Amino acid sequence: MDLGVYLGMRRTGLVPNEFALGCVTKGCADLGDKELGQCIHCFVLKVGMEKNPFVGSSILNMYAKLGGIEEAERVFECMDYHIGYWNAMIEGYAQCGYGFESLMAMSLMQYKGIPMDAFTFINALKGA
């Protein structure tokens, strides 16, 4: 989704759905616009979509891609135990050069009984 389309939606009073928010968050990461990404994150909190797996994973990815692993960790700590959040956090650690932390997150995931998928292993291996 084009960021201009998103801003146009907001100006006209339309509330974007989870897919629009996830896409615009990814766009912020791709453009390196952390400030706009933080504004989107605040909007997500305001409308109560932070627990949506698609939106939450996108926010985690955005912070990690922009080098804000601490912000990603704070977001992750507020999330439920959904595999998408875990995969996003593991990938975020790997992207930021925290290979040990990505493997530790995978180990913690296993300890908590959260089932892993192929993305979990791929993301952890990226960090190893």
C-alpha cells in the first residue's frame, strides 16, 4: 500500500483494516521512516489492533528492520504467545546481528510449548 493512500484514508476519516496497517508499517520499514512508523504504531494502539497477529508482527518487523531491537522487544513483551510474534522477534534478532538471542528466543519458545514451524527454524538459522 502506498503511504499516500494511507494518509488519504486517514484524512477522510476512514479507519484502515489490519491488512492496510500491516502494509503501511512495512512501507515505513522499507523507506527507513521510523518517525512515521512510530505514529502508525500509536494509531494501532489507539484503535486497539495491537494484538492482531498480522499488525503486531509487522510492527515488530518494522522496529527490527530500522535497528530498534529494544523497541521490538518492548512490543513483543506485550504480545500473546502467537507463533507469528515469536517468528518476527526471532527474525528481528537475526537481522540486527543478535544470533545468540534469536536462538535463545527459539529455545524459550520450545520451553513454553509454543509449536514451531519452518519459519521459526529459518529465522533462527539466519542468526546463527
